[in-house]
Amino acid sequence: MNRPAGWHAWGMRRPFALLAAALLTGALAVPATAADGDEKFTIRDPRITESSGLAASHRHPGIYWTHNDSDDGAYLYAVDSRTGETVATITMTGVGSPRDVEAVSIGPDNRIWVGDIGDNLGGTWPHVWIYRLPEPETLRDQSVRATQYVVKYSDGARDAESLVVHPKTGRVYIVDKNEKGGHLYEGPADLSPGGTNVFRPVAAVPDLEATDATLSPDGEHLVVRSYFGAVAYDWNGGRIKKKERLGVPFLGQGESVTYTADGSKLMFGAEGADSPVEPQDAPGGSDSSAGKGSSASPEGGAGAGGLSGDLRTGAIAAGVALVVVLGLRRLRRRG
């Protein structure tokens, strides 16, 4: 078959051009934050009408765990922030009937901690409960056995909606809810499933009716929110020091807050059907994201190579271009 002049060089170059186009198109077609979970979303599940706690999964990028307030049962919902849809419903077994579930937190070793710590009787229940369960490796509807802990406060019964677990030590803390301001309560170093666990006040949380709280992935910063505001603290070994007051997006009845898995954003949520979840930059700028990549799953998000979405896309594009240029130069020398 007769071929036009120069066909050999073009015929050899064409696969490189097609490959470059395909790779570059693929790199640019995927949104930079597709798996980061730091964009605004709406919880679409009609069963979730009182989302009262929020925790960013470290095992499944872009997934947030939430739950209803009282009268729902021992359920947790995994919500995909890309769509707002529930991708897994977890039924906790091995626990009694939850009374007033108010908080959820992720601790070391991908353990989920659930705070059944609300008190709709105004702080009169003699004890409350905390549940701990492993975060499932696969997201599907399933039953997961949980460990139940009985909790009392050293200074008497009280209402609370905020529970955090230190990402390094695994120690559990509760912030009580009081319109005049409450306290940060510290649990024992190791909770006992067979006895009563007494939580003791270690620091004041003044001028804030706490509805949720969250610890940064590096364990250095605490954020406590109320219905209409939030305050950031330096953790300081649990002897917290106030850092700054934060602006909070108005979403209705503000009930939840969590750091994103990489620590770069705060995600604020609210109660109600079709409740919105909105991001804000984490306090402290680069200081708050110092642990970026250490807490996020290596499967995606900012933990993949420690690069942000925009930098990853740019790096891929630059790499593709370099491969093409080197390949074409080599072909020119051969031709």
C-alpha cells in the first residue's frame, strides 16, 4: 500500500498524541475535590429529619456519618457528600434502646463513637451512654456490634450534645449544654464497659450553649458550636485556651460541626428535612491543616501524595505533557 511522505513519523507520533489527549482529558474531567468532602451538600435521605451530629470518615473519603436525634433507634447513616444520598445504614447491636443520641466522633483506629448523652428531662437522668463500634470497611446496609459504656458526671446529671475523641490518645470528652456556658468533661483514660465511667470537668466553656464540638485531626484545636456561633480553642492537653470566635453560616437550627478528614475545613450542619451542610475555612489557616494527609485515607482526598485537588490535576497534566514531548523528540531523532 502506498503511503504519503512523512507517514512513518506521523504514524508513530499519532499514538502518543491520542494517549496524551486521553490522559489529559481524564485528568481534567474529574473535579479536583470529588473525593475531598469539603464542598457544600444537602442531606437528601427523608429518614434523616433531625441530623444532630456529624463526623467525617477517614476510611471513606467524602463520606460523613450522621444520626437523628431521639426516637429513631440505634442507627447511623453514611452520607456521600458528592450526592447527599445515604450509601449505608448501620444498625448498632449489643446496645439498649438509645434515648437521645446527640453526637458522633471518629477516634483512633477508625472507631466510631456515638454519644447518647442528651437529656430531654433537663439533666435529671442518673446516667447516659456512649457507644463504640468499628467503622465498616465496606459501605452497605449492615448490623455492627457496638460496645456500650455507662457515663456519669462527677458533679451531677446534666444535658449534653457534644462529644469528641482525641485522635491520638483515644480519650473521650464531653461538653455539656448550658445557656450560661458549660464545661469540658474528661473521661477516664480507658473506658470500662463493665462499670460506671465518671467524667470530670477540666475546663470552662463560657458564654456558649454547646450543640456540638469537633477536634482537629492533629488533635491541636477544638471547635465548639452553638445554635448561632462557634468558638475555636487551642487544645492545650485538654486545658483549652480560647483562640477566636468564628462566624457560622446560618442554616436554621445549627446542631453539628466536624473537621474535614484533612483538617482544612469545618463542615457545619443543621436539623430538619433536606438539611444543608456548608464548609468554612478551619481556624488558623495552614496551622489547622498541618496534619493534612496524615488523617485522610490514602485512597483519595488530600491524603493522596499530600497534594490538594488543583495541584494533583496540574501535576498530572504536566506529567502527561512531559511524556509526550520526550516521546516526540525521540521519534524525530529516529525519523
